[in-house]
Amino acid sequence: MSLYVLSLVWTCRALRATDWPREFDRAAFERYLDARPAALIKRTAAVAAEALPLQARAGQLWAAGALRRDDARFARDAAAALERLGPTFIKIGQLLSVREDVVGPVWAAELARLQATVSVGSPDAVDAIWAADFVHLKRVNATAAACASVAQVHRGTWQGRDGEVTEVACKVLRPGVRDAVAVDLCVLLRAGEALETWAPRVLGQSNVDWRLLLGGLASALWSELDFEGEGERQEKFRRNMHAVEHVTVPRVLGATRDVLVSEWVDGRALNELSDRSWQLKKSVDCIRNAYCQALYVDGYFHADCHGGNLLWTAKDELCVLDCGLMVEIGREDSLALLSLSLALAARDWARVVSAAASLGFLPETLDAATRSEAERVAKSIIGPYLDSGGGAKAINAYQASTLFGDVAQASTGLPTSLPPSMVLLGRAVLQLEGLALRADPDFKIVDDILPVAARLAQQRSDTSSLLRELLYGVAGDGNSIDGSKLRSLLKTAQQTSTSATSSLDAVLEDEATRALACDEAVDALDSLGRDLVWRAIGERGPPFLRAKAEALVPRLSEDESAVVSRLPEALAALDDDAATPEDADAAPLARIAKVPAARDGAAAVFQAAIVDNDAASQESLAQVADGLTERLRGRLTDAGLPAFLAPRLPLPRGWRKD
């Protein structure tokens, strides 16, 4: 029997008399450990007994130049060590197993067996299921259908009050797991104390509260052992996912602290699907939509979506299993994540830093020098990752010396922090990106979610428009569109679209960006028209004519004049090769007509609507026409004139939604 098993048995016997609390209580756990100091010593010795031989072996291989990612024997031994160390360390192996691009295919394959086949199921688990006393549970298979790190699943039969028989999955906590995890959590808490002492000496200005961080992670892991709470979380997540097409969550039929009964779902785990298969690619699309909904709308996300917890069903749907580790974030954090995603897509590093501060990675108040340094570090570290895609390809895009230098600078030169919820989100993103890279080696996670994020940004009721906030502010007045940012967003959208062949297509195919573009077109055409009228009238016209014109065609405000004057430059910025229109004294409309992006774009929209019968282009022209009509009707009413003087522009049938 290994040293780990002996130490764990001894420690669990010492703690078994304690009724572990349902909610994680740091003070209670620390009291248990203080009363039993030998437990910490024995557990630390057990971990060292497994880790030190592997560390020594790795050092010898490295010294001999033989340390390779394709060493199957070494990988197998490491996976076995993680399994022997128990649930907490198995979770680490599960996380690494989905990152084949980082650990290599051999290590990924060895670690992957930790996902669903940790060990043979315990026969005592069936007794625990029956002990839960579910009156509608009629049958339970003696053999486990799956065994994971903290639980095993048995297939059974459930008969409802109406007599309907349903196949169910009975998830039961494995015997001794709660005691084992409790011991590991005590060790983690003590590790937090050590990190509090030593981390500031290594990480300089880092504001990481290691006790808070590890306490948050420990609380999340402890919640996975409460199946009654998991049932409540699963039902909440199932309701939320009704908003996402082709994504399902099994219905919960009954739950206790140790047993969870839910609908049985037939399907293939994503870690069993072949790389680049159409099912895996479709699954990635479903995962992206589900996580955008969870993060940007619901503020409630699944933090353990490895391939073993995701099934592709016979109905060509994605089924999400195991809602033990769910994380709830506030609306402010949800909004900050959405803002961060859009800022990353636009490569707007100033807003990236602002969003990071809102999420707690940096202090809310940063002096100018620290903020500038944070923007530089973000650009140098994240920029190549965004441009190259995830995994090893992103790492190869860096100069190694620059990468490690910037990582060190981010840790020691900036007052960084690690909010527990964001650490769990990072864990989930690593898992999901690993799956996506199997489906598409060129996958870029930030660019992939842009169309969905843009649509949700337009739909959120608690902000006028994150897209407007992101795209405006060339002169710091919040009224001028930033052409370079718009170009970045359009290029990203075009690259990730399956049908867009141009930036214009990328704008028109998504409802959110199309609505924003139409609103801007109405504002621009209205302002340009009024500017043209007043250039023609000037100050030489009769006073009565100027007074009437003032009511129907108001003069441009100072802000509107600034926007109109900069509009040609903003449009020119959409084209990398376009020069800024000259003749600054000419009318803005005349200058815009010389901008290829504006001239060719307008021609393309009209051609698509009239010649190609493109619905998106037709709807866009209808929105612009109706917007200008409504604006003119309002001014007629304000001037005491009948609104029918501005009739709705007749358009071909089908161009308008109504």
C-alpha cells in the first residue's frame, strides 16, 4: 500500500467523526487541521513521495538531452501518480489533458484516461443510491457506466407519477472522497499561508490575495461534492440554455447530498470524436454560443467543460453534463467581460486594461505611467496570441526572450491580482480552446466569438451600446468614429465568417453590426445634407428663408461639425491603402465621394439590393430610408407643419420587415 493511501486512511479516520459542513467554511477547516498537525505532515510527505521521483527523473532526462513530449512511459507514470494522489490532483490532469497543443499528443492521451475512467467503481456506491430512498427509482445497474474522480454513474430506471418510465443516470459520490478532498483542501489553505509569505518577494507589486484565491478555488471544489446543490445548479443552467439552439442539459429528477438522478442521454463524448470531424466542429460552434450566453447574458457559466462532460447526441445536439462546478458572476463583471472581448477583437489595449481593472485583475485607479506599462505588456503578450491563434502556434509567434521578460514584468512590475472567479473562467477557456484547436488548428478564440459578442452587446438593456463606446472617441469627445478600430473589427468579422467575402458583407450579415451601421448612415446622411444646405444658403440668404431653414434643417452643432469634418478620414481608415482625402476646405460630402471605401461600398449595397436581390442589403436601405423619413417628420411637427409632407419612401415589396 502506497504512502499516500496509508496517510489518507490515517487522516480520514482522524477526521471521519466530523460531519463536514455542506458549505465551505475556511475557519472550520483550519480548526480541524490545527487540531491534527500530523495530518498535514503525512499528506505533504505523500505528495512528495509521488512528486520527487518524477522531478528527479525529469532532471536526469533533461541533463541527458532526452526529455521529450513523446515519452509515453514517463507520461503514463505521471498520470498514474496523479491518480494515486486523488481527486484534487486528478482535476489538474484533466485540465492538462485537453491541451494537446501544449503537452503533446502522447501526454494528452495518457492524461485523457483521467476524464472518465479513473478507476474501477466501488460496489458500495449502489447501496448509497438505494439508501437515498427515491420512491420513483425502480432499477439501478450494479455495474458503473462511468467512473470519474469524485463520483461514479450507474444507469437506472425512473417511473414518474403518471407511470411514464425514463432511463436515468444515477450519479453517486464515491466512498471516502469527501474526506479525502477535505484533507487536500486543508493542505491548500496552508499553502496559501506560505504563498502569502513568499510570493511578495518573488512577484513584487502583485496584489494577489493567495488565501482568498485558494479559498475561492477550494470553495468551488467543495461545492462539487454537494449533489443536492448541483441539482439546483443544473436546473438553473438548463433553463438558461433554452436560449441557445442545439444545446441541452439533462433534466434533474431527484437529488440528495450524495446522489443525483437526472435524465439519461445517449451520445459520444467529445474526447472520443476524431479531430477535425464535422461533429467536433459543430460542437465548437455550440460551445461558443453557449458560453457567450452564459458569460455575457446570464452571468452563470460552467467551469468544468472538458471533453468528458460534453456529449454529441444522435439528435445532432450538444449535451452539457456535470454541473458541479458552476460560477456566478455579477452583471458588472458580465458587462466587463463583454467589453473586454470587444476590446480584444479591436486590439484596443487601453480598453483592454480598463476592462481588466473592472474585473479585478488590476486596481481601478492606475497612474498614467502604470496604465501605459499595462497597455504595453498586454499588447506584447496578448497581441501575438490573438493574431496567431491558441496553443503552440501562439507561443511560437513570440520571441522567447521577449515573452518571458514580459511575463516576468507583468508579475513583478504591475499591481496584478487574481480573482477566483476569473481563475475558474481561465480554466474553462483553456479546456474549451483545447477542444476547438482539435477541430481547427487555426482557431482564434477571441475572433471566433466576435459576431456573437457584437450581437449581445447591442441587445443588452443596461448599456446604450458597447460597440458605440468602443468605436467612438478619435478626439476624445465620444462623438467621432474611430476608423482604425472599425477596420480591425471588420477584418476580424470577415476572417471568422463563413460567407463574408468583404468587410461590407461582414457588416451586413450580422444584425447587431448592421443596425449600428444603419444608425450611423442615418446620422451621417442627415448631417451631410444639412451641411450642404447651409453651405448653399450661407449668410447671404433672406432672413425669413434662413429662419424657416433653421426649423426644418437645423444648423450643425459644434460636435456635429467636428464629426462631419472628420468623417472622410474615418472612412478612409477602413482601407489600409487609401490616402486621406485632400482639400480640407471642400464640402465633406464631396470629400467622402473621393473615398473608395465609401464610394464602392455604397455602390455595392445598391447593386446587392437591386440586382442580386440580397435581403440584408434591401433591409439596410429600408432602415436608412425610414430613419431619415422619421427624422424629417419630427422636424416638420416641431415647425408646426403636417408630417404627411414627408411621406414614407416607397420601396419594393419585401425590402421592409413589416
